[in-house]
Amino acid sequence: MNATDQYSEGFAENDGVKIFYRDYGPINGDPILMVHGLGAQLVHWPPHLIHFLQSHNFRPITYDNRDVGLSSRFSGTPSFVLDYIKYFLRLPIKSEYTIDDMADDGIKLLETLNIEQAHILGTSMGGMIAQIISAQYPKKVKSFTLIASTASTPSPFNAPSRPVRKLMMERSKNPNASAEDVIKREIKIVSLIGMKGRVVDTPEFREETIKNLNRAQDGSGYARQLLSILASKDRLKKIQKIKASTLIIHGKQDPMIQIRNAFKMHKLIPHSKLKIIEEMRHLIEPEILLQFEEDLLEHLRLAS
């Protein structure tokens, strides 16, 4: 049995919102709270990253953000036409909950597990959430690792590439697509945001996609999470308050979040270090982790 097959699970609660978590242990390991991205369930964290952290006596704690996986769902149905017009005109957008609310979910989880202080690692939307945790709750944060993310609110001038944006809109508008359509969509998006040249359409990938789809049951939270990102104010001033040592990791070829966002955050976050990965797009494949694992380990150990 692999180390990543052994874990404890449960719920934390934030003002009536239930947050499902998975604590990989070891219980005496140095806790690291891992905050995932848009529409991602806790099962989407790469096993090789979890295992790497465990093998160096860190205690990975993952969770389903509100509105995905086994965490509480909301019921709003975004108006895509109206919200898309507002997005392009840069008009205010309203959402059922905010990125700040999602940051509070993470803090409630730490409190539920009686963890006074933890390393914080966030990727993509999870990096946005983790920025707020690190800026607003400095005493809770040992170190901050920010992967493939941004402190700016996405705009027509700072958006994902057109093919990625098209697939994101398709997923938002069709939350209850058939299993075969979901598989096709996942193959397309992972081919775009994962390492160039990787063969994605394999029996293993299809099987894992269906397994994750069955776990989630409902994909409607993706659109609401996306709306919460678009409705949020930028965090350019907020990240300047981050006190924890920060490691920023970004792919040079990221089609989801442009690389200039990483340089801007590096300039604004005190005590930050920037690591650009040449072959990386938006995901953390085994080959990509190999290119920054020593940087990550040194970063975490210095703050432990």
C-alpha cells in the first residue's frame, strides 16, 4: 500500500458551509495546507507531490473547496451572457460567495484540526485563496508556496489563451454533460494546459476522469467558482502585506495565467523567490516537480 493510500477524512464547517478534507499525515509531520484550483477536487492533487512531501516528513492536508467534490454546494445559476458582457466591459460582477470566503474555509479547517500554524501551498485559484490566507492570517502561516497563480483579477487584457477560455466557457455552460463529453473535454483541456507532447487520452486517464466525475456528482460549482474569481477585487495591495517567506513557481508556457503575473507578484511580495520552469504550462507533472522539488524542499525546511 502506498503512503498516499492512507489518510483520515472528515468535515470542517464555516458558517454552515461544510468543507470535506483529507489529512494524509503523518500526524507528527509538519502540516502543509494545500489549496487547489478552479473546479478541482482534492483527488486532483498529483500523488507524486503528496508522496514527495510525506517522504520529507511534511503532513499534506488537502480539501474540496466549497462548491466542488464532497463539500457544500450552492444553488445559483450564473447568467453567462450578462456576466460575459460585464467581464468584457470591466463592470462589477456579483457572486454567491467570494475568494475571501474560501480563504476563511481554509482557516476553519486548520482550526478544526487544532493546527496553530502551517505551510500554505496554493495553485491557480487556490493560489488566489492562499494569498488571502497568507496576507490576513500571518500568524497561521509558516511559509507560502504560490504555483501558477495571479494576484490580478482576470480581464480581457490578462486572460487565458482563446482555446483555454473557450473550453472554460463550455464547462461553465454545460455542468451536466454526459460522461463521454466530460472525458473529451478533459482530454482537450489537459492537452492544452499540461506538458506539451504528453499523451493524455489513455485508458487510465479515462478511468480516473469517470471516477472523479462520480465522486463529484454535480459540476455546477465550476461556474460559480469562476464567477467568484471574476467578481473579486485584485490582491495587488494585499499581497504586499505577506510576511511569510514566499516561493513563486510559474510555467514559462502557461496558457491559463500569463507569466507576467508571476513577475508582478515577485516584485510586490516581500521575501519572495521566483522560480520559472521552462517546460511547465499549468500543471505539476512528475517531470515538472523534479525541476523545482529541491527549491521547494529548501523553502519549506528553512521555515520549519
